[in-house]
Amino acid sequence: MNEIKKYDDAVQIIKTAILQSQYDAARSVNEKQLTLYYGIGKYISANSRKGFWGKGAIDTISERLQNELPGLRGFSARNLRYMRAFYEEWSVLESCCNEDNRQVLAVATAKNADGDSNLAPASAKLLDGSFWHLQVPNSMVFPIDEFLRIGFTQHRKIFEKVKDLNARFFYIRQCAKQGYSVEELEAAIARDDFRHQGNLPNNFPKTLSVAGQALRAISTFKDEYLLDFINVEELGARDSQDVDERVVENAIVQNVRNFILAFGKDFTFVRNQYHLDAFGEDQYIDLLFFNRELNCLVAVELKKGKFKTSYLGQLQGYLSVLDGFERKPHENPAIGLILCKDMNRSFVDYVIQDYSKPKGVATYKTADDMPEKLRKALPDVEDLRRLLDGDAKVESK
């Protein structure tokens, strides 16, 4: 082994140790904060709901905390009420299942090395995670690792806006995996990603042979995407369907960061109208991406109208050429996605199974297709565009 290789190995080993240590430290801080907030929430709930403290107690306690601990942040009266809600929303799991049909999860306790504490017993109990026993039906898997990785504000948004337990688990997992900001999480909930993620008609189980690849592909794509930045009036003003589709494509390219946020952060944009030249035949893929999680190229074909079986044949040819002429040795086979305005799901599910290349079909909606309630829930496109432009300027400095 030459000297350069030794140094390369040493750098990678040390770098990995540093990053793991940073990750562990961040997770530990977050875990302890959530445990503290749950304990405080339980304490406040027990004393305020039964009238023991009297009216205005939370405001008074918050004010006195600020006075006794100058500079203390995160313990306003409003946040103390959020902690109470955090406890009350999740504590229902302590009694929702009978003894024969539940998992019991005791979240980590917070004690010092010798197990002793200088705190008064009542205060020490707030930091003792042994009180936190979340019980869920055996048919469910509580995402405890992801639960402890996401911030309290994200937790608050989830328990405020999502009531179904499975949906809560989904957004907790997605929030941890995608690293959602609060705004991105709100947009995912507004889009109803829980209902759409992993439900698209596809032939992945039959066409992807790598272990686990099919399941990862299914969970990566949704059966409907909200492309709220597309100008529908411009679409309606054109006569040619091909021109209509080019308008959609151009809108996606101009807002590619928004598009990737809708698809997932593991997507990297390669280019639009990607040129394939095989056997003297010129072909052009509408949009070509690379997905890091799936380790493969993803070809996206845009269709303004309703799904047609001819789209699958066209996409089959593109994927064959991508695999034969573009795919790198370490990459998995390319995946294709047809984005159309409408489809007969049962029909698509049936006909797609006869194709040998992995592909799926999803629909998309634009701003004018969305219900008024959903449009109001999503961030303003112009505000989002200005924010992203600002980020791009910062990155370029």
C-alpha cells in the first residue's frame, strides 16, 4: 500500500468518526429535549387540566421562568401549552391497546453517570424517560429512531395537522429521511403525501431484480404530483398537444428545485430534452434525473392529456437505450415515469405488467386544478421563488 492510499484511508476513517460523533451528539441533544418537553407537558397537563393551578397559571409560570433564567428561550406560555399538547397527543397511546395487542416503547432515561441527581425528586422526574411508554398495536411499527431525530417544531406541526396514527408515522419517517424544514413538512401534509406516496401503478416488482430495489422504487414515487408553478392559462392558449407538453416541461425546468422538492431530495436533475443517439435514431427524453437512493437514471415523460398505452412503448425504447448506452457499470437499471393529466388506474395497472423495463405512471395537478383550501395551504409560489433565488445567490458567493 503506497503512502497516498494510507493517507486516503486515514482521512476517510477519521472523517467518518467525526461525522458519526456529530450525528450522535445532535441526536442525543434532540432526544433529551423531546424527553424533557414530554415530561414538562405531562406535569403541566396533570396540574392544569384538573384545575389544581387555577386560571392563568401557565402564563405566570412562563413569566417567572423568564425572570429567574434571563435569556431562556423556548419556554413561552405558548410553547408550554405546545408541550402539554405534545404529551396529551401521544399519551393516548398509553391506553389505546389492550395487554395482548401492543408494543411498549420505553424511551431513553436522562440520568448522569452514577445514576444520582442533584435535582429535587419532582424535577428529576421530568427528565426521567421511564414515564414515557408509548403503546401501539402489534400491526404497526413505531418509528422510534425517526421520532427522536426530528425537531419539536416538526412534531408540533404533525400532531396539530395529522390525526391518523399511520399518517403521523409516515410524516415522521419522511421528515427524518428527507430532512424537511417546517415549510417543506407543511407542504407535504397539504399535498396529502401519505395518501399518494408509493401508490402509483408500476411493474417494479417484476422488473427490478436487485434485492430491495423494487420496494425502494415504490416508496420513492407518488401517484399524483402537485405542480403548482405551471401556468394553466398558457397551456389552454396553445393548439398543439406537443407544444402544450413543452410548456409544462419549460415550467418544470425553470422551477426545477420546486419540482425536485415535490419528488424528493434524492433526485438530481441531469437535463431536459436529453438526446439519445443509438443506431442512427435521434430520440429526446423530456426530463432526465438521477436518483441517489435508487442509484439509477430516471426518465420522465410529460403528457398533457389522458394516459395512452403508446406512451409505455415509447418509454420502453428510451429505457432500453439508456441501459445499453448511458448506464454506468455501478448503476442500477434506469426507471421510467410517465406524468399525465389523467388515467384509468385499473387499466394502467393491468397493461403495464407486460413491459420488461421498470416504469410507473402518475398524474399531476396544476394550481388551477387544486381545491381552494389546498391552494391556501401551500406556500406562495412567488415567495418561494424569491427565497430560492436568494439561496442561489448566497451559494454563488
